[in-house]
Amino acid sequence: MIEARRVPIYCVDQISNHPPLALGMITAFAKAYKGGVLNAWYDFVPGYLTEGAAAQQAIREHGAGILLCSNYIWNLQHNLLISKLVKSLFPASITIHGGPSAPKYDYNCEEYFRDHPHVDIVARGEGEEIAAELLEQLALHAVDYAAGDTGFLAAIPGITFRAPDGTLVRTPDRPVKRDVDSFPSPYLTGAFSDEDAKGWRAAIIETNRGCPYGCTYCDWGSATLSKIRRFSMERVAGEIDWMARNG
């Protein structure tokens, strides 16, 4: 019996001198989701697609798969470029875009999908649960998706995607997760390794999520106008210890 190939998961990021915390949180949660069920279907490719040549080399080595793009103002154009390149070379790949610079409103989404036909799915809000549920459903309905049937995605809150007739389907917003400690730390679970840290000049700690204000200049604003949700002090202290050990 030939074992089925696990589908590769690629993370796209432009910055190489510090860890992409959002992608680390998403992959750490996905690996732990439902006791690790996704690990039987997917291969989380180490590293990040930081430029075109590396993206081509990685996908030629591992095959067409799923791209996870966490978009911010400073990496949006890079992520779109890599997404477009990969989709042109490997059309069977699936591109998922989220983050603060992913469109949230209907008219923004329509414009975004029109201008970027290589984008398959847009995630709104916190990405951990969305990504894990997307990966689960894409694995369970791989044959349907390959045949152009995306209807099963309608059950996943917090996403926008294309229907077979080209129209956009926007699912209901996803409630925020109150217990943020249920999202594993990429530092403490090995999603970020000691070897990775050798090339970093800095690292990011997330002590809380949410903000009661709605400042128009805020480049992080995905969770503004909401209650603050704190990570435990034990977790934060553990991440500080990890960073101290790795210089």
C-alpha cells in the first residue's frame, strides 16, 4: 500500500531577522488542533517563503500545497507577489490571506479579489481557529475542491471565498476567543526553534489581545474596540526565558 502524500503548508513572510509571530501562532495551533489530526494530512514546511527564487525552489521540492499569508502594511505587496508567482507556476496550490491588511468589508473584498485573482480565500480576524478549520475541511473535501466545489467552506465563520460561478461568499464573523491561552505559544512548543533564533535580532511577545480604542492611525487594528484578553503571566515569563536563553 502506498502512503498518500501529505500536502505541504507554506508560510509566506518578508522579514527574516525576527520571527513572524502571527504565523507562528497559527502553525502552533494547527499542529495541536484536535490532538494533532492535521499532522496526518499536512507537512508544515520549515522556514518561510521570503522571496521568489526561494518560493520556486521550495515548491518544486515539496509540491503544490497551501500558502498561509499574514498580511500587514509592510509585507502586503511581497505576500501578494509570492502568492501570484506560486499560483502561476503551480495552479493547484491554495492561497489563504489574512492579517490586518486583509480586507474586512464587502466592497473591499470585491475589489481585492478582482485585483488579485490568485487569492483563493481571505480570513477575517484572529487566524488560529480559522486556519485550522480551513485545513481540516480542505483535507476532508479535497476531491470536491479539486472539482471546483467550494460549498463546504460556507460552514467556516470568518472567511470570504469564491463560489464556482465567480461570486463571492462571505461567511458570518467569528466570535473572538476569550481564552487566548488556548492558543499554544510558538516559542514554548517548538514552532520557533533554537536553530531559527540564531538568525534573529529581535523577537515579539504578545501579552494581550484587544483594545478598547479605535485609533485611525493604528496599523494593528484588527482587535480594536474590544475587551482586553490577557495571556497568563506564566506563559509570558516562559517566553521571556526562552528569548534570554537564545540571546
